[in-house]
Amino acid sequence: MASNAAFAEVASLAGDPARAGMLHALMDGRALTATELARVAGITPQTASGHLTRLTVGGLLTVEKQGRHRYHRLASPAVARMLESIMQVAADTAPPRRKAFVGPRDLALRAARTCYDHLAGHLGVALADALVARGDIELTADAGIVTGSGAALFENLGIDLAPSGKRKGRMLCRPCLDWSERRPHLAGAVGAALCKHCLTEGWIKHVDGSRAVAITAKGQRNFREVFGIGQA
């Protein structure tokens, strides 16, 4: 169990508004430069550099070097789960407003988005529901399994579920409570592999400047024909 000091340090790292903004920007699983993250947080590159150093030393971020550039990404799926949980608590405890206006980006995030490296929002929950209803996966409160029919489905789609690289040692299949739908979407190595497949095959595409993903015409057709779900 983590000590109180370690717990407080992680909470402090995530609690600063500028750092929270940068962490949120990395929730789509992609790596960003310090300049890009500074722009997201509305701070100078010099200030962002100090924040990013603290987040990296604290274990929330990892840095990848490519040539002269340094790219920052969330250190692990556990960090993404923590952030998603904080977002859910924040949404639950936010004071009620007399009038709630939801902008286009909010609607897009609720429809379909990435949660680190797997799909969330209405699309992610619909996929999880469809796979459970078909008997391709079985989910409990905190774990899941891929059945024989599920393994056959993923094989037919060309999705390799064999652990490799950063997926080694990662839970194969588990539910992740969706902060906007308040129901589980599919996470773990299976969720990551399915999300990657949807992006690679052009079923979905990233929305610039957002965690939202847009479902393409090809995606609408395949989600309906393969999983039996309609428009998200």
C-alpha cells in the first residue's frame, strides 16, 4: 500500500490546474511535445518544462526521445484510469447549473473518444455491450475474459491478442467505468487492440485538438455489420 506521503504527492501533481490540463491532453494516448503541452495549458514553454519534469519524476509521465525532439505521454494505463476516475468524481460533485449548455466538442467527447489507448463514450460502451450480449467477452466488476467465440471474432478481424511489447503483463480484458455514460467500456489489452484496429482500418479518426474521435462512413457500416450497433 502506498504511503500517505506518496499518495499526497501524486494528488498534488495532478491537482495543479496547468498540470491537470496537460495530463488531460495526453488522455488520448498520443505523445506531445513540451511546446504543444504548454499551449494546451496556457503557460510559457519554460513553465511547462518545470511542470513536465515534476510529472516525469513523479511517475505520471514518461519521455520518449526522437531525434532532437522529446515527446511526453502518460506513463501507464493506471495513470489514465486515475485521471478518468477523477473526471468522474469531478462531474459528480460539480455544483448544479440553472442551465446546462453542452457545446459541440462536449457532444463529440460523449459520443466517441479515446481513454488512453481504448475507446470510450457512447461508442465504447456500445461496443462493450455488444461483445457481452454476443457472448464474445464476459465482464465482472473488475475483470473480464475473452470467450472462444470472441477469440474467433478478433482473429477474423485480424486483431492479434497475443501479449507483446508494452502489453506484456497487462490485464487482457477488464471494464473501465465511463465518466460520461456511467457504465463500463472495454479496457485492457483487448480494448487497446480494438481501438488500434478501428483507427488503422479507418473506422474512426482523431478530431484535432480533442480526445474525441469521429466515426467514418466505413466505421458506421462495420460497427453495424460486425457488432450490430447503430450510429453512436
